Amino acid sequence: MKTKLSVNLNKIALLRNSRGRNYPSVEGFARKALAWGVAGITMHPRPDQRHATYEDVFELSKVVTEYPGAELNIEGYPTDDFLEVVLKAKPEQCTLVPDEPNQVTSDHGWDVKAQGEFLKPIITQLQDAGVRVSLFMDPDVDQISIVKDLGAERIELYTEEFASTYSDAGNTEVLNLYRKATEHALNLGLDVNAGHDLNLENLGQFLTIEGIAEVSIGHAIIVESLEMGFESTIKQYLQIIND
Ligand code: PXP
């Protein structure tokens, strides 16, 4: 199976919001990434809309239709406002994440043992609107077993533990934790996505785990793009000044 890349554009939205006009344009970067062959775009609007806004969700739901087979993945905690937007925009996938309103970034998966009853009707409501549902999960097989009963089609494995313990030689213990979680989910008939802190350095090793349907990557793509483009940009400015 070929793993798909969904590019998270929250950081482009954050830059744009810092100046109050549409530069850089989230739709523009989405179009570029899709034209270069990525399978999808991810946005994670938080309740304060400090980076991705609800308006972005509607705009991007139109943009992906210009690229056959492309998908929009909307992530977030299922507040009433969030659900209203997702049910109207109807992205191909919604990844439900158990984060607090002011959390800097997502830092744990769902405790479906405790919150399954809360999630079940939400999952059904999204699916009735034609939206595939994925639950953000830690690599915990007992928790993952319950996801199937809740009716979600996918899980997204929270990969921070893999990323923060990554070494070139491979951290076998942690990698096996993710491998076992993936195999367990696949055996249950769940598809498996993964995301958080994946980057150019650690992604290849993570994908030695077979069967990952999609990786969702944001922060590192933006940092790496800056690192790769900074020198050329500075030199072009100097050239203009020196000329
Ligand atoms: N998955 C979820 C649920 C997230 O909240 C995020 C960050 O917005 C990501 C994936 C992507 O993580 P990163 O920005 O570290 O690539």
C-alpha cells in the first residue's frame, strides 16, 4: 500500500493571520502542494481560530475539488461550532482530537474507554453526512480495540513518542509499539493514519511499519522549507541591494 501525504497548512494560516491580509495564501499553498502530487490537505481549526479559521475550511473544501482524488482532512475537538462547520463543509475526512481549547498542540490520543459514549453519536452524525471519521489515538492496543465498536473507519496514531525517541539506529522498543498498534488496528479492519512531529529525518523509519494509509505533516514541512529556501532568498535580496 502506498502511504498518502496530507499536508497540514496551519502554519501558513498562522503567518497570514500575523499580518491581517491574505499573504501568504493558504489556498495558494494548498494548490501548489496538490499540483505537486500530495494526496490531501489538513487543517486543524481551534476554537480561537488562531491559525486555521472556519473560513479556511470552506475555502479548502472547494480547492480540493479542483484536484481529482484529493482529500481534505479537518482535525479538531468536536465542539458544536466545529461540528457545524464540518457538517456544512463536508471534508472527505474528519479526525477527532481530544484537545483542550487553549492547548498549544495536540498531545494525547482519545481515552475511548471513558469517552466512547460521547464520541459514538458524533461519529454517526459525521458519517451520515458522508464524512469518514478517524480518531486520534495513542499506540495503545486496548484503547484501539474499542474504536471499532464506536464505528470509526480509521485511527490516526499520535507519533510524538516515536519522534522524540527517534535515533538513526532505530528505537526498536518504541517502533514496535507503533508496529503492534498498527497491526492490531488493521486486523480489526481499521485503516491507520499517523501524525505529529514526523519530518524528513524520521519519516522513512516510521514507514518501515507496513500499512500506514496516510501521514499528516505540518510543522516540520514549514521549518524544513524555510531551512531549504532561506539561503537562496537572502542571496536574492543581497543581489538586488548590491546591484
Ligand atoms: N495530527 C494532529 C491531530 C495534529 O494536531 C497535528 C498538529 O496540528 C498533526 C497531526 C501534525 O503534526 P505536525 O505539525 O507536528 O506535523
